[in-house]
Amino acid sequence: MELYYNRTKIVATMGPASAKKDVLLAMIKAGVNICRLNFSHGKPEDHKVVIDLIREINEQYKTNVGILADLQGPKIRIGLVKDGGIHLVNGTQIKITTHECIGNDEQIYITYPTFPQDVQANEIILLDDGKLQLKVIETNRADTVICEVVHGGILTSRKGVNLPNTKVSIPSLTEEDLINLEFALKQDVEWIGLSFVRTGEDIIDLKRIIARNGSAAKVIAKVEKPEAIENIDAIVAATDGVMVARGDLGVEMPLEEVPLLQKMIARKCRAASKPVIVATQMLESMITTPRPTRAEVNDVANSVLDGADAVMLSGETSVGEFPVIVIETMAKIVRNVEELGYPFNAPKEAVVKDPSSPNFLSNALCESAVHIAGQSNAAGIVSMTTSGYTAFEISSHRPKASTYIFTSNKQLLNALSLVWGVRTFYYDQLESTDQTIADVNNILKAEGLIKTGDVVVNTAATPIIKQGKTNTLKLSVIE
């Protein structure tokens, strides 16, 4: 099956619009690299059908599409309200209670048991993605908070609540998350998305659970709260990748700060060799129309220029009317930026190199491989890895040469589909370093990805049979 390979990857959220095999196959042909399962919607059995479909396509068409299981996290909501909607009037007062009830003009229910203990007077409460705003007047520290309506309007049932000023005490993994996590790990998904991350410890706790389950799944930290921005260095250090979840982030923080925060996070992730996804409302208008706005095109293009590893679609592919067209559109935007030479060889934020680090020599070799590839006008950088470390490190330097990764780790084949510029191939014939390099180069030549006379840069571990750290670099001319 012929596919187009962008360097910047495309993540598509699965849903009713994309759950049929012919539609999903067309989306993959158009450029989808990772399928996101949103556990805020649907039951495990619904997600199982989609997982089986993705795996079936991978097997049948020899694709390496990965799966991101995105946990809902402690999403706070109000409960049901009278007649499906109530009118909050500016300047009036309303009670928020932790006792379940049908909301009316006087009180509404919140799904946050310790809300009265955590909230403080004068803090802001945002409802329905910030469309409505309340201010805390007082709390009884038990079960009721009295608020003033600052910006009113119609409030309907089950709308989300954002608390930009409040230090929430809800754990980052809810009971429902733990159930969904167990299911996702049993399905051997490649990535787990953790919502509303606040500290690096949130990631470490999740990784402990993943390890206890004997899984190799990697973690995406979703940055969508002010606390996450405050602790961004610790979060980047602890996680395997980051998602700039601009929906809740743009509600919890001033909107005008989000563009520079996106750039800052992308910079820090590249410096740490961690993939970064830019998400939310990228081509939102294409949920109902086959053509994006100019502002949306600029948004996608700027995310590529920021150095994102991947750009993500949500409602556009899960419930939208044009799931294939939206992938084709996003791929065209990405391709146009990349064909003009961006962001190849864009400088990586300088980090202090610690000679005592166990990865010091491997990092130096990967950086050298990218430099030599540029100096020699190499057609590709070809590497062997079992952990994926070399792939992450080489990718972070954004080489102009194509990056081809060979591995005997089947799960890694799909996981690396999220990483900028990386294409993966299965290979398990580890006889000697020279033989392996010859084999992988011949495979790429047979695939038509390199040709006689091309220069390639090969990296490997010697002795290769021990599959240790990358310590070998060879410049090859294809015969």
C-alpha cells in the first residue's frame, strides 16, 4: 500500500465517523500515523472494536500505526439541570453543592467531593469551556460554596468545570481511569495519555502502574493546567512525551499566553528528546465543512514551524463529516511547510552535557550522525534500536536526511510512529555489525528508499549481539 510520509506526524481521534475499515484505511493512506482512543467517551468494548480494526489493517497492509489511549483524568463537571438548561443572570448568587441534585436557579451539583475544602474566596470558576464565569463568595468547607455570577448565560447539563486558581486535591488517576488503564494495557497499546497532569510525580505514579502490569507502554503528559506549566521541567523529565492540550489550557490560563507556551513546551521537549503533540481545534471548522479557515491553516503550519513531532485532530475525525478530507488537508499543510525546508536542522535548545551520564557517548554519537549526514548530503540515517532511545535522540535534531529505524521490538514499531521523521522496519537477524548494516541497507534499497550511489549514515551497537548502547557510526555508499 502506497503511503505518504510526512516528517511531522498526524494523530487522529477515533469515533463514529472513523470507525469503519474503509474510512480508517483511507485516513491511514492519507497520512494518519497514530490513532487516539478518547476514554472520555465510549466503553471499553467500543474501543476494543477499533483496536482490533487498527491491528487488522497493520497486519494486512504492513503499516505501523500506533495507538494512544487517552485517559479522561479528573474532569470536573456539573450535574443535571432543570429542563436541560438554566439561565445564570449576572450579579446574582448561586450555590454549588456536593450533594447530588437537579440544578436550578438557586443551586447546582458538582462532581468534585472536596470542592468546598479546596476552593478559596475570590477564586474564579469557569463553566462550559469558559463561556460562563462565577466568583467564589464563601465556602462552608463542608458541602456548599456560594458564588456570584460574573458572566452569565444558559448552563446545560454535564458541562465541564475549570478552576484556574484552585489547587485541586483530586488524584490525577480516577477509579474510572484505573479501569480503563488496565483495559488499555491488556490491549498492548503503545501510548497512554494522562490528562490534567500537575507534577512529575503524576507521571511517575502512572509509570509504576504500567511497570507492575508488565507493559512497555509509553506515557504522554497532557499539559492543560497552570500547575503543569509551573512544573514543566519536572514533567518533561519524567514523561516519554507531551501533549499541548490547548483546549483546557486556554480556559485555565489567559488565551494570549497559549501561543508562547506552545513554543516553550516544544522547545523543552526537543531539548530533552521527547516527542511533543500540539492538539485541539486545529481544523475545527472541518467538522462540518470540507475546507478549513485560513487561520486554521496558519495554526497547523505554525505548529510544524514550532517543531512539533505531531499535530492532532479531535472532533474533526471522531464525529466530523469529512474525516478523510481533513487528513488529506492536514497532510498537505504539513507537506508544504516541510518541502520548503522547515524545520530541518533547526537548532535544538542547548542543554548542559553531563559526561557522567550513562547516555553521554550515545547522545554524542547520535548528534554526530545528524551532523555528518548533513555534511555528506546523506540520503538517510539508518539505525538499530531495541529501546527506541536512538530514534528519539536522532529525531530531536530534525535531520534533513530521512531517519530509518530497524528493531526487533514489535511494539516499538508502532510506538515510534509518533516521533518526528522516523520510519520503522522489523529486523531480528543480529549476526554481526557489518552483516546487519549490509542487510538493512539492502532492505531500504529493495524498498526503493535509497539507491545505488547514495550515502547513508549507519549507527549501531558493537558487539550487536549484546544489543547495548549505540557506540558505532559508519558512513556507507550504496552499491
